[in-house]
Amino acid sequence: MVTAGCSVHKPVPKGELGKTAALEAQAHPKELQGEWLTYKIKDSRVYVECMLNDFHFKTGPASVRDKQGYLAVYADGKKLRNEYTAAFIVRHLSKGNHRLTVEVISRHPEYKQISKTWDVFIR
């Protein structure tokens, strides 16, 4: 189960977010050259937060000019769901290693083909 979105503000899910993961953006917009995604693991949950400047979440269709869209969340290559908020929780991961991916889905050129993939270990 996943609860979720990205915005100008930095909402925090219930719980704390820890140190930022050192992940490089796969795209080159100025605001994405640094870290845009942070996460913290607690029990079988992964708390995820993304920070995309001037990006707004929207469930419906967007124009190419609008900096809006949503996130697609994957665990071990399987799509879990779409997220429409900056902070969300990936719940109920089994013990062991998992590979998580968050992909920005947007028609705006600055946000096309942007994703983060990282490995987590659940104890």
C-alpha cells in the first residue's frame, strides 16, 4: 500500500525523514541537478519526499507548458500506484532487499524522463 505527492512546500508524512539520499538526477534542469528525493526507512515502511520547484500535482491532463503531473511508484519492477502529493509512504514491504523507483510523469520538457531508483533493505 502506498500513500502520497511533490510541491513547492515541503510536507512531511507522519514520522521523520532522515538524511537525504545522495542520488543524481537523470535530467539536467537546474533544480534537478541536486537531490530532489529523500527517504527514510522505518520498520517495513519507506517514507519518501520529493521537492520539485514550481511543480504542481494534477490528476487530469496537462498541457506541455504547465509544470504539472504526478509520480509513478515502483517496487522491484512492479508498479505500485500513481502518487499526487510530495510526500508518501510505501508500506508493507517484506523483509529483505527491494529496489524502489519514483518516476515523474509530466508533459513539460523540464520534467520528462526524470526518475530515481534506489535500493532499500527491510529488517
